[in-house]
Amino acid sequence: MSPRSPSVNEELRRRSRERLLQATVELVGERGYEATTLGDIADRAGAARGLVSYYFPGKRQLLQSAVHRLMHRTLEEALEREPRAEDGRERLARAVDAILGLARDEPLLMRTHMAGILQAEGFVQCPEQQRLAELLRDTVVRHGTTDVDRDYPLLRALLMGAVFALLIPGAPMPLVTLRAELFQRYDLDWELGVPPSGTPPGGTFVTGRPK
């Protein structure tokens, strides 16, 4: 049997890494962080346990990469769904709704992710995070920024703050309130993106402002 080509080996490594990331999202979402072991993740992914440490220095880094991958895929799907939108305001609205919706639908996973970012290791720079950053930067550019290096970090911080507020145990803020604040900040019509049921706080929005 002839040896595999470098491209085939690279594709196999990519698939193995993807399976580990997907398994991490599934297990932490089901059981929580502490109840999920690296061995559990390897078993769910159908991978050798040594592969986990080969790709990731630890469980915390693996989780951050896995959640960044989920956020990237969720955001990409929202931005590219039909009907396709080139308008920058519509794309930004979809981005806000995608991230808030992920926090609503995966509270345990996203709460664990946010807690991990505040640990000593801090924010993990990884390929998944970089792809997420590229999508958000492009969204800011299409929205019309004149300073993407200022406005992209600000959007990221506002989204992280909204996710945190949505997930505070015992005192969460309503999603509609957080959405309204973000839409007002960016001058977005309430009807853009995927509006939640009901009316926005303060009445009907027109170009991001209640009337």
C-alpha cells in the first residue's frame, strides 16, 4: 500500500480535530464542564485519547475552541441563509440575533464558556476564534465602519456583555431588552434579523429608536 499523500493526512487531521470539537460541544452541553472528561470527549469522537492532548493543551482550551467553532458556524449560517443579504444593517442584525440566540438555546455551554474566559488562562487564540473574528470584522465593515480596528472589538465586547447579562444565574436580563439596546446602539430596525415574538421595550422601533 502506497503511503498517504500530505494532503490526505492533513484532511484526516482536520476531520479528527472537528470530531473532537463537536464532541466537546455535545458533552459539555449535556453534562457540564466538570462532569466531562477528556476521555469522554475522545470516546464520543471515536478518537484515540492521545489525540486530544496532541491538538489541545488542556480541556479549557479545547472547550473555548469548540465554542468558538459553534459560534462561527452559527453566525455563518445566519449571515448566509436565504434570502441572502448584502445590506450591512441586515447582516449586523442577523449577527446580533445569532449570538443572543445561541446563548438562549445553549445556556449551560455558553455560561461555561464565559466563565472559562475569566480564568487565568484568559482568551484562547485559535483557528476557530480567528474565523469567528473574520466574520464579525466583515460584518462591521459592511455596516459602514470607518475604523474597523476600533469598532470590531467594541462589537465583540458588547455581544459578550449581552451574553453575560442573559446568562447571569438568578438575575438574567430578558433577551428582548438586550436586543433592543444593541439595535438602538447600532441604529437597526427592530424588524431586521429574526425578531423575537412580542413588541420591543418602549414600543415599536423605527431605525433603531422607539417611537
